[in-house]
Amino acid sequence: MAINIYTERLIKEWRLHGKIVVAVDYDSTISYWPTIENQQDIKRVVSLLQIAKATGAYIVVFTACKQDRHEDIQRHCESINI
């Protein structure tokens, strides 16, 4: 499989800086959101993030939701190992 230019850049930057931060949205990206049906996409994103984390990446959840949801979001992330 050929590596695309974005993957090449990611690898180059990771090697240059010794770490990489992956920022990800929460609703409908790593967690189901009622108005959007994309379970397969969510599964693929979660799988990719798990691999990135296992490889040493830092995962940051960036969300516009209200602070009262933050604990639930943290629990969800722990439950899916990211």
C-alpha cells in the first residue's frame, strides 16, 4: 500500500518533534450523535486513535459541548481506550 503525502508528513513531523498530538472532535466522531448515522466511521476513527495512542501519540478531545458533559466524555474515552 502506498503512503499518501499526508501520512508521510505526519511521520516526518512525528520523528522531527518526537511526539505528535492528535486532536479529535467528540460528537459523531468518537461517539454516536442521534442526528447522524455513521457508526462505521466512528468505529474506524476509534480504531485509528487506539493505534496512534499505542504508538505514543497524545490524544486530545476538542469539543464545543458544555462543561457538564466533560466527565461523561472522559469516561467514554477511557472505556474505548483513548
